[in-house]
Amino acid sequence: MVDPQPQTGATLARAYLITAQQFQDVLAQESGRTVGEEVDLTGAFSSGTAVLGEGSYDRVLAFGQRDGYPMVTFTTPRPVSALRQNPPGQPYRQAVTSGLTQTHGLHIDEAHAYVDRHAGLI
């Protein structure tokens, strides 16, 4: 989970090229909306962020473009420090560490250490 509060440092991530509809569907699944329900994301694209509600994943962040495609994600509208920490399950942890090794060239031990440092936020 990306903390919406300004911070120093970088958040390691892996990008996936998906359609706008796929993004809307994943956002709906994670935020408890009806899959297929369109969400207006123009605010995120114009200002870099849009809060859609009070749910755990109701803030959309836009990071510009890469290779002509918009880069967006979603996260919590609240400070991460205010959330109940919930370490990732093993399958999700494996997916994250795999992405870190493939995308950022981390050794598997470095990827596990990164996840351990951020386990309540992922």
C-alpha cells in the first residue's frame, strides 16, 4: 500500500500494462464497488490524486506516463499509520518478492528484507 502522505525516499513497484477497464475492475474489486461500475478518474489525471470515498483503496494516484501510457495506482485515503497493520499472506508475499527481483534486480534476500520492512503496508 502506498502511503498517501508526503514522504522521502522511493516506493519500489512493478508496472503492468492493463486496459482502462481492467484497472476499473481491479479498483472495484479492492474497494468493494460493483465490477463494471465506471469511476470518474479525471481528477486523478488532472491533479495527480483523487479520493473516491472512505474505503481502504479509495484514493487513486496518477504518476504521469511511461511509453505513452498513463501510470496509475490506488491506495488508502487515510495515513497508513492510522490503519490496522495486516502482513501479507504467503502467495501475495511471493508475488511481491518476485516482482522486486525481476523489476529492480534485487537478490531474493534483499526482496524479502524489503517486504519485511514494509510488511504492514503491502
